[in-house]
Amino acid sequence: MTAEKIPQLRLILLLLVATSHSAEPHLPAGAKALPSAAPNGRGPLALVNLNHHVLGHARVFGGKQPDLFVAGYGGPQAVHLFKWVDTDADGAPVFAEPMVLKSDFKDKGSVFQRHDGSIIGLWITKEHLVTTVFDREKLEFRETNREKLPKALKSPSSLGVLPNDEGFDLAFEMSNGGKGAEGSPNTEEWRPFNSSGIAMGELRYRYLVGWSAKGEVKQITKAKQEVFFSMHGITCIDLGQGHKRDLITGSRQGNLVFYRNTAASGFELETKRLVAGEDGNALRHPSINPSVAAYPGGLIACGEGSLYFYRFTGKWAKTGAPVFAEPVSVLQERADLYAGTLPSPTTVDWNGDGVLDILAGNSEGFVLFFENIGSNDEPQFLPATRVQAGGRAIQVQAGYSGSLQGLQEARWGYLSPNVIDWNGDALPDIITGDITGDYLIYLNRGTKTEPKLDVAHPLYCDGIDLHGMWRCRPAVAKIGERIALAIVDGDDHFHLYWRIDDFNVEDGGKLKLDDGKLIGTSGGVGGMSGRCKLDFFDWNQDGHLDFVIGTGRVVSIPDRETGYPMAALGQNPVVSGLLGNLVDKALPVKAKKTIGTPLVMLNRGNNTFTRPFVFREEEGLVIQPGGAHETGAVGTMLGKHGPNLLICNEAGRMFLLPGKALKITP
């Protein structure tokens, strides 16, 4: 590089810093997640992470029950300590707010307490077993030993600790090495299922290898095909006489897998059994990827989503498996409202008391109701209850073939509800989009104060199930005398439909920008498609319904070249154009990733729309609540001086932002 070009480069690098868009979340100063209005602020215990791993428990603070060590991943990684404070009426433990601990290790560990009261954390790296001791004063795990793992334990995924008279034995989760479908889910060539609808690739499984206190290393499960995809953790559990050192693991699909261990030291595992519920059938955790940890009276399990407590009934199923009660939420005091992972909210007076409540769908496939026990100006929300249809909680999940990314996503739902009086009976009905790309309606057959939903029914257009891009929410509104429904269609365009009857719509045509162009949505194909949360709302109060939109980072509205947020916020087109040939290979400038970003598209008065505007706070920074996968957003009159903006981060927190403090700019 020549000397005369160096000042130019310095100027351009300053421009790069000034115009770059960070992939870090940003909210206005002072913005706080909506809190639980339950007594003592109790609500489900969940970190600001997509996934949780309970590392173990120990009596750190001398309470009646032990305190809990929890790691979070999918978000800021840290190890947390929760102090036990109470036991809820349903038997679930209640904890105080989390303390962040000092630890060089964030996950793949197990914490336990020795008879002498010392607290040990064991951690695995790719090649080592690391021993740490917990310092109560400094709230720190301090490394005391590092030992190379035996060759038979190459890259274990998780470990469990089984105490014995000589110390402890270790169980490790190992992969059998199976390969999934080849290729990338972000290409047109991706085929997770063959032409017969059968999943491609090998089914990947996990099994257990033991490392006894005597130094023996061996496979301890009967086979290498024990649990599909992953176990996500192993716990030693004392279930009474003859079952003092049994094992339970989690699983990708939500089964809890039980192994009776008849050895007083080391391992003698019987064939696996599935942990049973009180009806004798195998339990299935509410969400994907649960890890497990024994806790007095039962078991705590958590994966994507909050923590749950399973109470051991003391009974055994005919299969020989232990019987646990249905799970209940582990609670935290002074908790944020928790809407599950990747929530998509809307506001509606659901129970007819004259104030707006919140309904939200999430990646677990539930619809949650947050009752507002305050007012519209000063809302206060209770923790969620699950909305039912046909007498059972709504839960939509992909199943065997419902995810375009393959069988391993069978337990995700990505449910995105919207609410409207669809059939004119003055009762709110629910219309949903989800992981499958289908659109379903739940008609309300109850009363104004006691909603009662029918089971889901498909919506049809020309006799064909209405279907579009996956993981999208429909926008619904009454326009004139008719009910309108807008979705992202199979061509990846905003598309309008009109209600005919309870279960049928007619084509209203593709929606357009005010320059006549069609409105595209996705930043790519396959897994980079969809993920768009549409909502009709008059943001600028001019009498015309605008679009308020929640997005994921791969959304690119209205086109892939200039759209928001992916193309416009995920790179620096001005700077990269200025750089030209000034930057050589030694100083590459790469496009930065962005994250889900709330958008608004204003209606010009004839159902044509402006290009997207982003919301900015008073300092001019773009509002991005946090999350690459997708971000829910709606305009609402909830809160003072509306319209206001209700948004979510992907870790389940909701934020109500005053509209007057927001600017909209391209």
C-alpha cells in the first residue's frame, strides 16, 4: 500500500466504525423487561438464554433445600447460582435472583457437594477432565487439577458424577458418529427427506461410557444407539432402596431415559427404560433438548425454555421405570415475565374485563395468556397460563416431516398467533402460522369473559390448505366491511386474502410497494426463508392500517439486495464501495451479521406500502431487542400515550416501548 493512500484508509476505517451495525442487542436507555406481577414477583425461572443446563446443587447458604447451579447458552454464557428461598404449593422449588459466578468453564460440567461440605465442579474439554473447587466468599470456581482424558473418551458431550465410598465414578455421553443429511439447509438443493417422505442421512445416536474410580474405562450402556441425537446431560439419582445410584439422561426429543445401576461402585447398568408419568406412559418434556439434574424430591429438567420440576411419586411403572408427576415450573422471585423462546406476541382483551392482555406463541409451540391485572395505562401482568383448545393446551410442533430443516427439528413449533373476531360473534378467535407454513384457525365458542376454543381447523383457499413460508405470523384486520388476512405466500411475497366463511378465504392479490414493486421477505431459500411476523396496526394514526413487523436476521424486506434487516443492516454498502482497492487481503472487511429488528411499513392509503422503516431511540440507534432467529413485534395501545411498541427478545423477555420516544427512519 502506498503512503499517500494511508490517510484515505484511515478516513474510510473511521467511516466503517461510524456506519457499521452491531449484532449486539440495543434498547433505549432504561428499558426493562416486563416484570411478573405475581406475589413476590414469582415466575418461571429462566436465564436470558435460549438453552439451560442445570449443573447440580449444593447447600451454599445453609437453607432447608439446596441452592442451584445453572449454565446458560444460546446468548451470554455464564454460570449462575440461585439461592433457594421457598417451596411452592405444587412442590416446585423457588429461588432468588441469579448470581453470576466467576468460572473459566461455562458448560459441560457437573457440580456436587462432598460429605465434608466442599463443593466440586468437574468440567470436560475436548481432551481433559478439569477439577475445580467453589469458593463461597469469592463466588468462584477455582481450578485445582487437570487430567488428560483416556483415549476411549474422545470429545465427550456431557458427564455425570456418581458418588461412592472411594470418591466418585464418571459417566460420559458419547456419539456413535452417525451423519445427518448432506448439504446446507440454505440451498435449493437441500433435501432432508427423500421422494417417499423418509428422512435422509443416518439417525445419530448417543451412548454412555463409564470411567470408574478404579480407573476402568468401558462402554456401560447395552448399545451405542441409546438416545437419538443427544442426551444433554446425565444425573445420578437416589430413588430409594436398591436404586441409590441410578442414572437418568435427557434427550433431544424430550424423553427422560432411566438406567438402573445395580453396582455399589462403578457401573452395572440395566437396559434403558423411559421415565413414566402417573398414567404409566413415558413422559415427554414440554420442550426440546432437556438436560436433567437430580434435586431433593425429584428431578429438574430444562432445555430450550425455562426450568421444570418433576416430583418422584415413589412408584414404579410396569416397565420398571420410575414414575414422576407432571412437570411444574421451577420459580424465581422478582422474575421477568417469561414467554418461552422466540416469542411472538399480540395484545387483546382476552378475558373481557376491559383491559388489554398479551397472547404470545413461542418456539415450544404453545400459546400463552398473560392476564393484565392492572389497567391499559399502567399494565401489570401475571405469569403465563397455556391457552387451551378442545380441552387441551395448544401445542403445535413439526413432528416427523414438518420442518424444512429436517427430522432433528421435530420438537419445535415456532407458533405465531394473531387474534381477531373472525366470524362476527363478538368473541376473539386465534389464527396461527407455524414451523410448517400452514395457517390454522381456533374459533372461540365460549363467552366474552370465558373464552373456549375449538380445536384447530385449516384455512382453505380454492379448496387447498392455505400455505406459505415457514415461521410466519398472519396479519388480520377488518378493512371496510370485510375481514382481511395477509401472509407471506409461497412466492415469498406479501399476499392479501379475504374471508369467505369460517374456514375459507379468497385471493385478494399480492400487496405492493408504493412504487408498484412486489414485497419480498426472505434473505435466501430454505432455512433463510420466512420468519416474518406480520401485524396490521395504524402506527402513524392516519386512519390506514400499516404493517408492524417482527423479523429474524435473515429477513430482507422488500428484496434481497437492499432489504431490512439483513441486507441493509447486515453490511456497510457505503463503506465497502468507498474502500475500492484500498484494502488488500491483509485487511479484509467482512459484512457484519445483524439480528432481528422490528420494522414498520406505512400504508399510503390504497393498500400500497412504503419501504420499511426501522425504529430508532432518541440517540438515533436502531432498536434491536436481541436474537438472530426471529423477533416478535406489534403496535399496541397498551401503555400511556399510545401507540406504543411491544417487542420480544428471543430469550423470552417482553418490552413495552413508548411510541413517543421512538423515531421511524429508513
